[in-house]
Amino acid sequence: MASEDEKQDKGLSEYERFMAELTPVLEKIKVTDLTENDVEFLADKTETDWINIKLLILAHYYAALTGLPHKFFYGLLRTQSPSDPLALLTETSEKLRFGLLESIQDKIVSAFDFSTISLDQFIVEAKYKWDEVVSEKQEVVTNQLKAMQRVYNVAPRFDSMRTLLAAGLHSAQDISHLPPDMFESMPDNKTIVREYIKRVWSQHDYAAIDENIRADYIQHSPNVPPGREGVKAFFKMVNSAFSDVTFTVEDMLAEGDKVIWRWSLRGKHTGVFQSMLPTDKDFVLTGISILRLAGGKFAELWVEQDMAGLMAQLKG
């Protein structure tokens, strides 16, 4: 077997050296068909980091789903690994561009041929293909790529992503030998929503808006302007129009990527609200919210609320 120095002298990228070593061993076995036992065998046989073998498997799986190059995904997984495998291509184009260029500069993958299409165009088309795949094969993709997150309900910390994300940990045995400090509890969607509600409604901590809401967030409510800034403007309006505000979650359910909660909002009308001067009247507003999350962040929100009932209380 060639030494590391001999491999480097050939001018091959990490991915090319990797495939050159694995191909004779794999023979006719597809990379996407490799099992946990295969990974251990290959790591020993080729003296390759087993984590990178698992990253390679995931890169080939992504490629099989999208028709995009294997090395494109391998380069991104080695440099830009997100906390949620499904969020790989939902990152900004700029971040993906940076990750791909970094992987080329560090010789993780070889340079791409962009003679017929620019790098930026390639990334845009890649993101479009990925969106198509996720929407068409959501159940398959979700079951396959979130397997690791179902194990003991843990996920790698962000600073451990490069080493552990997409490692394909399917059993307790896979995690047993890893340092505990490389993992942290992964909150479920209901926990994420409850924590957000506590921060914005009870603690008035509006940093939670930027931390939890995606840049492409969609708000289906005529009373709230679009995007993160719209949510901030909404809370500014609430704080100027009402006092003694209490937000209570009456019931909460979660299914898949959605969380539904029935809520009540209590307070006193002490400021201008929709051109109505303060009435100093107490009120109770009730409603139901449905939130879709993507990658642990708020992606889309629907709200139905009894605005007619609220206005009747303030005018009565």
C-alpha cells in the first residue's frame, strides 16, 4: 500500500485517492449498499478513517437521489456539514459556494469543469434538484438520512459535525465507543417551539427570532409582515398596544415536521391597536397555530385566531 507521502505526490485529491483505494476492494459492490460491517472492514483494509467512509456512502446516496456528482456532496459534507442531513442544500448559495471552493482548495475534491456553466449556476441548479428530490421522495429521504438522529435521540454538536454528521449511526453499538462530549441531546420539535414561545412571549428575548426562524420563513397571516423582521414588528406592535400580556399554550401536538398548538392570549388594551384608541379593557384572544420546521428551524406558519371575538371585547 502506498504511503501518505506517495499518495500526495501523485497530486490526487483526497476523494480520488479514497476511491482509488476502495474500488479494487469493493469490486462490484455499490457504495450505497455498504453496511456497518463493511465500513469497519474497509477502514481496516485501506487504513482509511471510518468516518470518511461513511461520509462517502452518504455522498453517493445523495448523488444517486439527485444525479449530481458524488464528489460535489463529499466536498460539502467534509467542509460544510449542517446539523440536519436534510438541510445540506437548504444552506445559502454563498455558504455552499464557500464550502465547495474550500474543499477544492484543500484538495478534498478535484476542481470541477465549469466551462459550460458557472459555479453559481451549478449551485442554483443543485439546490433546485435537491428540493425536487426532497419533495418527491420525502418519506424515503427522511427515513434514511435521519436514522442517526433517532438513535437515543441525540445529534452531534455543531463543532463535531465534520467528524460525525452523516456517519450513518444505526445502532447503539456505533455510539458506544464515541466520547460522550461529542453528543448533546437533540430537542424534539415540541421542545423547540415551547422554548421559543417562552423566550419571545414571557422573557421578551427577541434574539430567539433570528435564532429560530429561517431566512426564507413564510408567514400565512395578514396581521404579521413577512420574514423575521415582520415577526419583530409584530411583537413591537403587541408591546405598544397591550400590557400584562400572557400567552398560554393550551394543547400541543407534533407530527412529522409540523407542530400544532391551541393557545390563548390574555392582556389589557392600553395602547393604539388597529386605529383603536386604548380602552383599558381586559381581553382574551384564542387561536390555533400550525408550524412547519426544516432543519430544526421555523420554515412556515399558519395561524387561525378569533379576531372578531377580540374586537367585540374591546368595543363592548
